Amino acid sequence: MQKLSLTQSLGQKLSPQQIQFIKLLQVPTAELETRVEEELEINPALEEGKEESEPDDNNELDLDEEPAQNEEIDIEDYLNEDDYAGYKMQGDGNYNKDEEDREIPIGAGTSLHEQLISQLGFLRLDDRQTIIGRQLIGSIESDGYIRRELEAILNDLAFSQNIDTSIEELEEILQKIQNFDPSGIAARDLKECLLLQLERKENQTKEVVLAYKIIATNFNEFTKKHYDKIIKKLGIENEEEFKEAVNVITKLNPKPGGTTDSLVKTHYLTPDFILVNNNGKMELSLNSRNAPELRISRSYSDMFQSYSKSDKKDKKLKETVTFVKQKLDAAKWFIDAIKQRQHTLLNTMNAIIEFQYDFFLDGDESKLKPMILKHIAEKINMDISTISRVANSKAIQTEFGIYPLKYFFSEGISTDSGEDVSSREVKLKLKEFIENENKLKPLSDDKLEKLLNEEGYNIARRTVAKYREQLNIPVARLRKELK
């Protein structure tokens, strides 16, 4: 027998406004213009431009308030032009007239696939072979490799292009593509990539021939730097010749796809904040692109004026004005959201500057303190998720370079004196030890742990290994060099 029962539970749901504000907050400056243009396109009640009057700073955005669905329309709410006539956010000293017309730099180029398709056109292939060639090129990843099995590509051609082919035919056309530029393109693994590049060397010197032989017959030993084994197996008597062959290999490109832009357009890093050190006083401003000129449409306000003088029982007119009110609500909310976005960005960045003041004085990395999202969240009484969204895709321009905000966050490592130092400081010291090591006898992680402990850093070997990997530094055996 089935029974019905009632249960109560507490839950929190984000309103549509809150969700939209969250999305707006995490948009970087370079993309904000596009977001504003989208809003202008879908909402005729929102316009570009400014009025002489400035907004009332007391008009804060209440993200917890749901819009009323059936309330009476208060015309006066929309006729107060002093509140929402125009908005430029110049009051906080974050507007720089010199930056108003600056364009975001965009680098244009041809994609890797477009270049390869262009080269395919120079081959004398029939329509069927051209489709196969395009399918193979479409399987090339951004680093220049084809990792998809030929068997799978064969099946793709059968199902999507209705083309019956064979592995042999795929191999034949693939070999033609592997002769395209850049050298090493369309390889299926690193070994094949290196061999393709060595084959195409114009001057097939002794060193190049030996390099090819080393990769073709002793690739695994080479990747592990077991040079003694290679010399013995190949019967090499002249070690100097071997060193020159190794030098040839190390100058090859392991990622041929990286030699061209994989995207048609490349966006350069655009700072969201600009920081100037004025004799020890940090002056922070927002990139002017964070302050779009927006206002409520005058014509939409006029609609309400005409409504106040008309017959309010007219059903069609009431429906029209309800629609207008929705658009005005959205426009007012968007202007407020832009304002709150700016305040949130400035509050967060000011807190980071205050926390890392010593670093911002001269850019010395060793002065960075351990800092996590919680530190900033507690400092300005905001949620950790809000700080995370601000830090995730924003950057600041300083007198010593542009830094992503994530750069300033790091875990702490305790020292013998009981103080906490930034993990970044430990990484710098680790990098210094490795750069100064004897490359004939590189330092193991155990030895690096002891050296760091001697410097006063309480760090375990597994943490040394983690930091070394984060610095993209290989293990000691792979750092070993020949005499």
C-alpha cells in the first residue's frame, strides 16, 4: 500500500538577476564590450550615450530581489532621469580619458588547418582523394599530431562521407600530407615527428644521418637519456660525433602545430586594472572599457507619460506598457549590474594590493606572501566564489609588467622561524638550485629536499617533486648532460 507524506527542506535558488550578474562579473574586460552590445541589441529600452546628470550612488543593485510580476506600474519610477539617465563611473577616479578610444589589439592570422587545406589543393588528387585528405587534415590536433587511429578515420569516411577506402590508401595520402609545411606535421607520435623532420633536412650530414639512426633504432633509450647504452649498441667510436647528433635532435620541433596560430584570431592580454606607484601610494584604476556609457531610452519614458494620461482600462495599451516596463526593468538592472561589477572589481583588487603591498612596491617575487581566496573574501566580506570569479580571468597592469590575478594567490610553506612563506618563493629557490647544479650529476628530489630544508624551508620530497613538475622541470636523470 502506497503512502503519501509531506517533507520540508531548506534550499537556496539563484534568481535570474543573480545568475546574470555572476556571468557579468567573470567576463574579462576584453569581452565586456561584446556583452554590452548583445544587451543593447535585445533591449530597446537601453541606449548608448550619456546625459549631463550623474547616477545616484545610493542606487545599489539588490540581487536578492525578484521582479514583481503583477504589481501596478508606477510611472514615477521611470520618469526620474536623475537616477538612471546616464552612467560613466567617473566618480571613483577610475576613468582615463586618454584610454577612451584605445582599440583592443587583435592579431589576425591563418589557422593551421586552413594552411594545410591550401597545400592540399596543390596535389593532383581527384575528388574522392581530396575528401580523404580533408578528413585526415581535420583529424590533426592543434599541436600538429594525428592521434586518431586510421581505422577510426576509415570508419568516419564510410559513415559520414559514404566513401569506401582502405588503410593502405589512407597511409598513401597521409604520407603526402606529411610532406606539407610545417615539417613534422601529421605525425602519429613523437618518434615519427622527429624522423619526418630529419628526413627533410637538406644537408644530410653525418650528424643528421646518425641522429636519424638513433631515433629510428633507439628512441626509448634516447628519451631516457641512456646515452651509454646507445653508444654501445650502435658501436659509436667518436663521442664528439654522437654529441653533435644529439644536438641536431634537440633542435627539432616536438610540436610542429605550434609554429602557426591554431586560431584565426589571437587576443592579446588586456589588463582590467591599471596600477601606478605614486611615491609609495598605490593608485588603482579600472580600464576605461569597464565603464560603458549607458542610459535609459527617453522614448520609453515618454511611453509612460502618455500612459498616465490615457485610459488605463484599455487592454492593448496595458499590455504594451507591461512589455515596456519589463524592458525598463532589464535596462535599469543592467546599468546597476555594470556599476556593481566595477565596485566588486575595485574592492577585490584593492584588498589584494593591500595584502601584497610589498610586492607591488618593486615587483620582487620573493616578497609575495602566501595568500588564498579566503584571505581576500574575509577582508572585504564577500563570498569566496565571488573572489574566485574576479581572479579567474582578470589581469592588472603594473610598472613592471602585466600579471593575471591568479598569480598573486599561492599556498604557504612554514619555515624554521615559524613564519609562512609563499610557495612561489620556494619554487624560485628550487629553480635556482637546479639552474646552478652540475649537469653531469644533477640533483635528485631527495637532495633538493635536503638543500631546501637547510635553507629553513620545511618541505617534503613529494612536495619538491610537485613543485618541480609545476615548473616543467624533468627528473634528475633527464637533466643529465654529456661531457
